[in-house]
Amino acid sequence: MHWLNLASWVPCTEAEGPGRRAALWVQGCDKRCAGCCNPGYLKIVERDLLSSSRMIDRILAAHEASSLEGVTFLGGEPFLQAQGLAEVAEGVSRAGLSVMVFSGYTIQELDDLALPGTKALLDWTDVLVDGPYEASSPDLQRNWVGSTNQRFHYLTQRYDASIEGAGVPERVVEWRIRSNGQLMLNGWPCSLR
């Protein structure tokens, strides 16, 4: 069992991938893309530590409550916590959920870096969206990606390019008020038009 350092999580969203999904944002990223939509999640500091097994339990409870299609891992940088996320991905995949991962690393960089747990996480990933965010090249055609350099990799047969939304993407934003009164935004954080 490994530990995760979560920045945030949403038990059910329709703004972070196809269908209803749980979304997990991990804390810490070494890419530092200019214009990152999650600048508070970049610093490599302790936020909310929990075990991979506890996270699996949370996601499966959310699935029971909301009939989830899958889970999406975002950040921060998920591959800096690949060992724990691989365990989560395996646990929820075995329960029938899909796994989507967003990474600032390209798939080639992931191969070159060989960070601990990378292969295991990719083995349980249905869709990988890779590449750093490039503010100078906004993507106005596809769902969920911020810039044109980012690529979808379909690692299983579960999804195909139809989820990208050719033409005008469906930019979804969700607002939530947490029990402490804090306002949370997830999805596409600003209008591109």
C-alpha cells in the first residue's frame, strides 16, 4: 500500500472526462507550466495524506451513490505519485470504472524518466492526456485539453477519439461550496471565446 498526497477531490463531476467521474487532484508538480489552471497544486508540500486503499474506498462509495463511469487523475502531476495512483487505478478498474490521467509529461518523457509506478499506472489507464500546458497555443477544438500540443492516448479499447468532441468543445464548469464556505471551481476555468 502507498500513500497519496491529495490537493483536492470531487466524488462526482461531469467536467473532468467522459461521463460522471470522481476526480482526484494530487499535490505537487515539477513542470511549472506558465498559465497553469491549478497553481495552488504545484508546490511539493504535504496537503491531505491518505492511503491508496482509503482512496479506493472513497471512490467506490461515490460510485455506489452516483453510478460513476470512471475516475480522472489530475494535478499537480499524477506521475509523481504513480505508485499510489496505480493501486487506486487497479482497484477502481477491477470494479468496472474507467481511468483517465492528465500529465504534463509526454508519454516519451514518462518512458525516459521511468518514475516509480509509471508502468503500473499506465497499465491501468484507459486514456492518457499528455503534454505540458502551452498558454500561447490554446485548443479551441477538443474537450478537456488546454493547448493544441496535448495529446490523447487511448491505451485500451474503452474509448476512442469521439470523446474529444470535434468542432466546438463542450466546456463545462462546475462550482461547489464546501462545508467550510470555500468556493471550488472545476472544469474549464475560463472562456476561450
